Amino acid sequence: MMMQERVREDAASAILFDAAVAPQVDARWFLPAYWQDQGALRTQAGGRGGVAVIDTPAGQCVLRHYRRGGLVARLMGDRYLWRGAAATRCFAELRLLGAIAALGLPGPQPVAARYQRQGMFYTADLMTRRIVDAQTLAECLAMQRLDTGLAESTGELVARFHRAGVWHADLNAHNVMVCSNELYLIDFDRGELRQPASRWQLANLQRLRRSLVKLGAAAQGEASFDQTLWQPLLSRYRQVLNA
């Protein structure tokens, strides 16, 4: 189902939301303090993501404030260069999530996005429905729950997105969510729809491999990792990609 896009804007900010999920969204929705006053703030974490989990009229949601990482964060903090409303990180990600949902792929359900413009720069926020009762693939690895079967399911998940031409800018074990009956991909900041091509697909997979190795999946040696996890993941990936 396609998003029912609605926009609320004023001189310095705008909100893009899916009216089918949340018929009315205003600036208060992007303030954790507002939800705290309503007794609807469940958790709030600082750090780069600035993530809060809140109970909203649209259901339990995740509110994320966009922040830069790396050395550029010291200079820019949470500010991004203004290049037009459609090019804002939040509007682009919300619309990509809408396209992902329309393709029937398992990603976060889009709710709303907001930018606030300040001269040549802007800040941004994104709200999505929370994926409940889920753990990241990284958490599964830490709990020794990443086995051959889960590796194969991960390969199938990635193949479904790649087959549809969805490029994930940061495919790693923290962005794969594992539920009892479904796997999801999250965090599509800077992601985009592309023509399927082996070059970017393989680069995506290598990024995921590096993430798993860094988190200790190859602690028993690369040969063991390849045999029990990576080769089953690749085999299922290729099977689904070429189906």
C-alpha cells in the first residue's frame, strides 16, 4: 500500500507524514519532553542516534534525531546542508520506507518526518513504528544464537531487498532485526532505489561480513566462520536473488 502523503509546513520547518497511519501530526510529536509529559515516553537514549521509544496515537513508535558521525560531527553536529525539502535526510528516508512497504519488504513502517531549516542548514527527525519483540543480529551473535539457520534467513532477507533494487547505505549486524517469525532491515538513512547490479550488491554483502567479523563471528577462525555462517548465508542469498 502506498503512503498517503501529507505535508504541514511553515516558514522554517515542514512535517511529512502518512495520513493512513497518523491522520494528524504536529511539531509536538518530535519532542521527547512532550511524550514524557503525557506519560508516553518509554525509553530515551542519547548518543549519535538520539532515539526515543514512545506510545503515540499511531502505536508504539521510535523517534530518531539525525546526528552526524565521525570527525565531521565536531564541526557540524546535527546540522546538514540545505539542498531543498525533497533532499532532506528525513524526507528521503521516509519516502524510501514507503516504497519498501509498497514492495512488500520487511522494513520499519513510516509514520512522520520533520526538518527545521536554519539558513543554509537544517536539522531532522524521523518517526517509525517500532518493531516489537525483536533483537538485532548483533545481539543474537553476542548471545550465541547466530547459527546456520539464522545465517540463511539473513541471506534471504538481504536478497529480497537487493532483488527489488533497495540499496542499504550501512548494512551491518546492528541493522538486521530478528523476530520469532520474521527478519527486518532498519535504518535506511542515505539508502536508495537502484537498478539491481552485482557491484553494489556484493559491496553491501562485504560490509555485512566485515560487521560480523568485527563483532566476533570469526572468533573460532575464518574457516569455521565461512563454513557455518557465511557460506550458508551466501548460498541462500544467491538462491533467492536468482529465483
